[in-house]
Amino acid sequence: MKEHKTTYHLSKFAEVVFVSRPGQELYVKKIRNGTVIDHISAGHALDVLKILNIDGHEGDIVSIAMNVASKHQNKKDIVKVEGRELKPGEVDKIALIAPGATINIIREFEVTEKNRVKLPETIGGIVRCANPSCVSNAGEPVSPRFKVEKEDPLKLRCFYCARIMEKQDVLKQF
Ligand code: CTP
Ligand code: ZN
């Protein structure tokens, strides 16, 4: 069957490729080296790029597939970043935005590491409290800390002022 391919060039180095075959799932080609963030909940690939501060200006080749068929979920998004292996801090950020995503490290076309992201019970060091009067925003030596009340949809409760933070509040900070 005939394959249909649409490529959008976001910048000199970033492109989004949508490939569809009639009756089959959409896919993005395999990469040689880098990171594949797989099983992102459908429609949230751009949030993952946002939280990783990837906008194409870094020079890495980035491919995105959205709303593709998945074995485990109904639909999913995938982000592939070529030539770069995500650092542990970046993996933690993805857990906030895409619980259940898998991070695959690719070397010479092989998946050499596969990790399912998971939020710990408490988080610190990634986000600030959205309450301007919170003690963690007062210039005191009190670093922001949250209890993870719910992973999906995200609900974080500030340790100090009990303000509830949701995914949109987190994304605003990136
Ligand atoms: N992948 C890639 N380039 C490679 C190898 C793998 O882009 N050289 C992608 C695959 O397309 C897939 C993801 O990395 O989206 C994980 O690959 P793999 O573990 O081979 O796939 P599955 O077994 O389907 O993964 P899972 O069990 O996590 O669903
Ligand atoms: Zn607070």
C-alpha cells in the first residue's frame, strides 16, 4: 500500500515527520543514537518537549509522533531525540508530565536501556510553589517540596502552604 509522508521543518535542525500507511499505525523511523521517549499519553508530546526545554535550537534532530497506535494504550505519543542521552534530572521532569512514559536509550540502533518513569512520593528541586506568599518563595533557605497526591492527572501538594499544583501550573514554569 502507498505510504504517505509529511515533514514539517520547525527549524534548520528540527523536523516533525508524520508517516502513515493506510490501515496501519503511524511511525517515525528508527534512530541510530539518542533517546526515545515512548508511551507518552496521547497528545502530550509537546508538553514533554517544553519541560525538557527542547525547541529545536539545540541542534539535535527531534522527531515527534502524535496519536499513534500503541500495544499498551489506546493511542500514544513518541518523541525521539537523536545524538543525546537524557540526564537523570530530565527523566524526573518527564515523570511529572508523562507518567508511565518509557525512556529508551539507543546506541548503534539497539535499545541499551529502558526505564519506565515514575514519580517518587515527594518531589523537590524541580518546581516552585505557585503561591507567591509561600515560605518557599520568601527568599528564606526553604527549598520547595511537594507531596505527590496523584500522578494522573497530576496533583502536587506544597509541604509548606498546602497549595495544590496541577500539570498546567508546572508547565508554566518551563
Ligand atoms: N526505537 C528507535 N530506534 C531504534 C530502536 C528503537 O526509534 N534504533 C524506538 C522504537 O520505535 C520504540 C522504542 O524505541 O518506539 C522502544 O523500542 P523497543 O524496545 O524495540 O520497542 P517495544 O518492545 O515495542 O517497546 P515497549 O516494550 O517499551 O513497548
Ligand atoms: Zn507553597
